[in-house]
Amino acid sequence: MTSKDIVLKAAGELFGDMDPSAVDRWVAADYRQHSSLAADGPEALRQLVAGLPEGFRYEGARAIADRDLVALHGTYHGFGLQPLVAFDLFRVDADGKLAEHWDALTPVVTDTASGRTQTDGPAAPGDLDRTEANRKLVTEFAEKVLKGADYSVLTDYISTETYHQHNPEAADGLDGFGAAAAQWAEQGKNLVYRTVHKVVAEGDFVLLQSEGEFGGPVAYWDLFRVADGRIVEHWDVIAPVPAELPHANGLF
């Protein structure tokens, strides 16, 4: 089984079947947890799964595999009063077990500026032979534009013809992003990226896990789709960083 096969099978048994015994089959003894929802170790995950409410379900949108890292993008129903859009990132160890997990969640928004949902769009990675070129493009974009705030080179990385936006507050296109950024700035929420922690790439999909500020400390999870050497689509979750976690690992 590939790392993606392992994560999809494990997640299906844990959060689809809601089977606590799946922890024994799929989770490493030294499982490290970076989510604010649980502590380290298999037993904490077992308790989380055992405590899932009736009617809980996970609706997957896409999966991206990069060596031992596998990212899932989808929606959880039943964690709270409203559905939550989520990125989950798992590290699979040499024994084929889930060894580490990070995540970010944000409420579903039904009325979005672009008319797109937070998870719709292409689901399967394409252009697999372009993985490393697309990783390089998005990594450079992160360094120069997101971290460096050099917007003079924006069109070197983002298409001026097609830019589908899934952030609920931004319309499609560069103009849509610019209008949203201006509105955020008026609210005291400037997009500040400090550190890019992980770049997960498969084909035309590249996911960045970063930290910075957006009116306060946040974790940024940005998923980009690349076509013909330019970014043409964007999904994200911007999650506040909690002051304390139930364990010592931190979010990153």
C-alpha cells in the first residue's frame, strides 16, 4: 500500500466507520499529535473516536501524497454545531503506521464572495510529472510574495486570466483577492506570513503549512493548483493559534 492508501484506509475506518479498534491497526505506539483536539498517543485518539457523536461524518474532497506525508482536505459534520472545513496532514512511518498528525479547521461558509464552496473544484492531482516544478514555483511564491510581501512580482506566479478562489471572503481573480485584502486591512487583519513549515506537493497541487499573523497569531494552510507555470486556484484555512495546547508539541 502507498502512504496515501494507508491514510485513506485508516481515516475511513477511524472517522467513517467510527471504529476505535482501527487505532490498533493503523496508529504507531509513539503517535505525535499537533491538533488542539487531542493529546499524544494512540489512547487519546481512541478516546476521540469512541466519543464521536451519532450522525458524525467526514466528507472528503481531495488527498495529496508527498513521500511520507499525506494531506486530506474535506469537511467534518458533527464535531460542533456547524460543519468544519479541515486540512489534516499525516506522517506515515516505515512500518506503514500513522506516526504524526497536524490539522486546521474553520466553519463552513455557505454565502461566499466567489460563489464557490470552500472545498469544491478538481479533486485528483494531475500533471504528476510537474510535481517538482510546481513545488519550486509555489515555494518561490511563498518566499517572495507571502513572506517578502513583494506584490510587484505577483503575476510571475498567479495567472492573470484564471484564478479560482475558495476563500469565502475573496472573489475570483487578482482583483477579487486585492479587494478582500484591502477590506481585511481596514479590519486590522493584515496577511503576515512569518514561517513556512511544510510544502506538500503532488502533481498540480501544492499545500503550504505556515504561521504568521492575521489580526492575531494564526496557522495558514494554503492549497494551490498550478497550470502552465502559474497558480490558477486557491483553497485555504486560516486558524487562530490557541494560547495553550493539551500537549507540548505545538501546531507545527
